[in-house]
Amino acid sequence: MKNVIVFLRPNCYFKTKEALNEKRFFAMNTKEVLGRGKEHVSFTTGEGNSEADDKIYSRTFVAKKMINIVVTDDRLDELIDVILSVNSHGAEGDGKIFVTPVDSCIRIHTGETDEDALI
């Protein structure tokens, strides 16, 4: 089993969730987070409008959505493909995917363990 933690742009969240549901990835936890990658984040107020004030603002952190999914090993590649297909735009800030091992899982209600607890 693997724990997959995804950080993505907030505007891609609902499209990602829909794509995951279509591929039968239903169980997940999500939260709004603030974060930053290796690049310094800045934006202008003018959005390219020459008449607007193009003063540059810097932010230490930017808003992101975090999705956490525990998946069986045999579905890991499929999960990553779905996430990449929706979120890869070739731009800085598209997000990140972290994959870590899960030693065990226990469904508290039934006592089922490991992969049985995920299904």
C-alpha cells in the first residue's frame, strides 16, 4: 500500500476530484493549505494591462489544495496518471506528488486490516 499526498492548484481541484471519481478513486482526504516550492512567487496587479499599476507583490506562501489517498500498490500508477493528466500544464506551480509506503491499515469499525480495510 502507498500513501499519496498531492499538492495542486486550487482551480484544478474539482476537475481532479471528478477525474479520480471516474477512475473509482473515491476515498480521500482533502484540505486547503498554504505552501511554496523552490521558486519565489510573485504577481502583478495589472495582469499585463498597461494602464493598470503593475506593481509587483511577493508572497511567502500561496494557496494550494492537498489531497491524501491511500492506494493499493497495483493501482498506484493509474492514480498518478490521472493526477498528472489533469494537473500537468508545464508551468511552475503545477504541484507535487509524494508517495510513501504504508505499513498497515486498520478499519476501526470492523477490524479489517491492510488492503481489506481500503476496499
